[in-house]
Amino acid sequence: MKVLMVEDSEDDACLLCAELTNAGNDLTYKRVDCDLQMQAALEESDWDIIIADHSMPSFSSIDALDVLKKSGKDIPFIIYSNAISEQMIVSALSHGAHDYIFKGNFSRLLPSIVRELKNADIRRAKQQADNHIYQLAYFDELTGLPKRNLFCEKSSLMLPGLMDSRNVTTLAATYSIYMNHLMRINNTYGYAVGDTLIQQLAYRLSDCVEDNCILSRIGGSKFAFFKSNMNDHCEIQKFADRIMESVISPFIVDSLEFYVALSIGISVFPDDGNDASTLLGNAESARSLAKKSYENNCKYYIKEMGEASSKRLVLETSLRKAVERGELLLQYQPVIDLKTRKFIAAEALVRWNHPEFGLLPPDKFIPLADETGLIIRIGEWVLYQACKQAKTWHDASYGPMSVLVNVSAVQLGQPQLKDHVANVLNKTGLHPACLELEITESVLMQDAESSVNTLHELKEMGIKIAVDDFGTGYSSLAYLKRFPIDILKIDRTFIRDLSIDSDSLAIVTAITALAKSLNLIIVAEGVETKEQLDYLCNKKCDRAQGFLFSKPLNTDDLASFLRPSKVVVK
């Protein structure tokens, strides 16, 4: 036990030391009798307890308590002194002393020391817990950077100082930063690699921190800067350029080389908001638009973004409960075999019957579902309902028609996609050969290597793979040969312009010839006229769908197409 004795009598100090040692304590002590000695002792070592005489020629227990307070240390303080007035005892205790013991009453002193040492341990444990909770609440565990709440608190403290006495406002900017493709990296290389990449990015972004600047990790692959005391918009842009420049050189993780692309949204004080939360929210709205444009791009906030963001938030909030409320529904668009002119398959198309905005087509909410991750839940619901419906048709002896279900980029990137599809087929009893999964060409090419592996796993289950919107993406023939594809679907834009655009005519002819050479089934989307149909039949196109045959229908309305003898178009 380390004891700091505030005592002017060497004899009294030695006597106390002997008593404590005889009680079985392994004692280390030091005696001081003035403020400078005590201050030096507190600075040079940590003490378990302080035992102080009350009244000394040039020092007192009250003076000693003041020195202890200035040191900032939490050390039990016991006054061990001859008789003093009750008023003085109360004053000392209110000043911070933990106990008063009459000098010589050692049997009373020892339990007091034990009690106060235990209380000190409790206080330290509580302080450590409080510090840990504060760290968890305000600092990101992976990077050590402030979280969103602390970022907004610190930003808010800097905002009032941006307007001087002449009512002239200095500019400030909030930068919302998004590192693209983290989910793909996590799914392909594992979360350990993704975490290391985030740490390296945080380190590089930290190099951009200057005076009047705060960096935060908002969450996932999102970061934010707040920078005040900016003179003009040129300076604001220069800082954005510096952020972009920080990721030009590749990142190396476990011998893997990654080139990071950022999307940045910028909001400017005071035009885009007068408080930290508003500025960050508006910067995030601008960043969402930058993310949709092209990589390594930054966008400035404009008012219209806020209005769109408000409606988006309403939709997102509603979408989270749409499945539970039964607001989603499926319609089915028939797919026609052009040789027999009969219905052989149906594409499942999800609709949202929104209580405020009415029946919404997929393009009004699926992109939002992709961004928020809600597409996983929605996709699971669509797959189950479509397979269940197809099995109902089979059981009703309507023939072995297939059902087509779209798969998004987020779903394709999920490691558990194969297991989920297998589980749905097992639950519904649908034969795998009657399920066709549609993936757009652009989604396939986002991560070609990972896509090939996932599609091979699905193909081995007996499921057919269709490439949707073919011709609008950027796949090469070499990649196309690597994918285990069964079906190519020509995008409706080329079909629409067949009679008026020679380029569309040439593209459809080329795609059809390509599909035939690779033994793939070719499907034309968006067929609306007899002229388009005749051209496609002449080019030996296998299947077609579009308003010429039928618009997407509810299950009950589709019944007329399910008769095996039904000839759709002669």
C-alpha cells in the first residue's frame, strides 16, 4: 500500500507507519508538510491513500485538499488529527475529505482505510465503465474516428463563430463521402479485408484534416468532413479535390491491390443549412446523386435534392413495412413461344400498392430498395410467391410453364443466395427447371468473377439463367461465353425502334445470330406491333413478350392464357 502522509511530525509519521506495517500491510510511504512537496509527490507517483494531519505550522488539511483537487487525481483522503471542532470537521468533509479519525485511534483508522480503498476501486471501475461507454457511444471502434453524434456536436460548436461582429459570415462546408463497392469486396474477399480497407481509407482521410476541420466515420463505407473558416467556393472545391487525390494510389491488403472510388456530396453553410444535422443530411442527399452519376464524382447540394429526399424518406419508411402490411403484389406478363404462339412462361413483376401514392411500378421503389438493402427482404418475398404460384399452375394441370424472377445486384452479391433459392424450391415443391432467374447485363458485369461462381452454383441446381436487357451493357463476347447462361433477352429499346432505326435493326440481328451460335434461347422484350413480331419470327427469335400479347396481369386475369390450347397471336 502506497501512503502519502501530510504530517509535520516525523515521529507521528513513523509511529503511524509502524502501526500500518504491524497490521500486515506492505507499506511504501512518503511524508510531506507543504503544498510544493505534496504537489511534487502527486506528480512523481500514484498513491493509494492520503492521510493528513489537520493543522500544521504552514499547511492544513484544507490546503492539502486544494492541492489534491488541482492534480485531478481521485485518491482517498483521511484526516488523522488531534481533536478539532465539529464545525471544522464538517468543513473538511464538505471540502472533499472522506473521513476524520482522532489521532491515536488506530483501531478506527484501519477499517476506514480499508473502506475508502474499496470505495476508490468502485469509483475507478465506474469511471472506466463510463469511459468505455462514452468511447462506444461517440467513437467508431474500427477506425477510432468520431461517430455521427460527436461529429454533429463538434460541428455545432464551430458554427456560431463563423459570423463576425460586422455580420459577415465565413463559409463552412460539410462533405459526405462514400467508398463504392465495399459490399462487393466483403462478399468476395471477406469482411476482414473490407475492414482493413476501411482502416486504410480512414488513415488517408486523416491526412486531409487541418485546423478547423473534423473527420467522422458515419458508418459502413460512409465518412464525413466538416471544415470551417473557408473564404470562398474555390477553397471548398480545393478541399474536395484533396480528398479525391488521397485515394489515387492503390490500397494494398494481404497482397491484394484495390483502387478505391469515392462519391462526395457537399453542402455549404449558411446557404444549405444553419445547423450541423441539416448540413450533413443535405450533403448526404448530394452524395446519393453523385453516387448515381459516375465514380470519383462530387455534387453540391441544391434545394430540389432536399424535396426529393423528403419524399424518398417517406417511401423508405413505408417500404420497410410494405411486406408485413401485404402492400406488395405480383403481376405476371406472359412469355410466348413464337413457334407455337402459345403461353409457356410468365415474368413475375412486383408492384407496390402504396396507401398514399397508389399502385407504384418497380422503377419507383426498387432502386430505393437496392440502396437501403430492403431488396433482400423484398426479393425473398417475390421469389417465394412466384414459385408458389407456378407450382399452383402445375398442380392445376396447366402445363410445365416456367416463372421468371428478377435478381438485383445486391441479391446476387449475397453469399446465401444459393441456399435461399434452394430453400424456396424445397418449400414450394417447384421443379428447378421451371425457375428462370433474370440478371441484367450491367449487374453481371459489376463483379464478373463473383457472378460467374454464383451463377454456376445456381445452374448446377437445374435453374435456368437469363440475361435481361441484353445489348444495353458492356459485356464482351469472351465474358459472355464464361457465364452459364441459357437465355438472352433483347432490351425493349431495340425492339421499339426496329422499324425506324437501322442501328436497332442491326443490333437485334447481331444479338439473334450471337445467341444462336452459342445455343442460347433468345427472347424479345417489349413487342407491341405485328410488324415487330414478323421481323423477329423471320430472324428465328424463340420467344417474345410485350403488349402485343398482353400487359402484366393479376393471377386471376392470367387464367385465360393458361389453357394449353390457347393460341395467342396467329
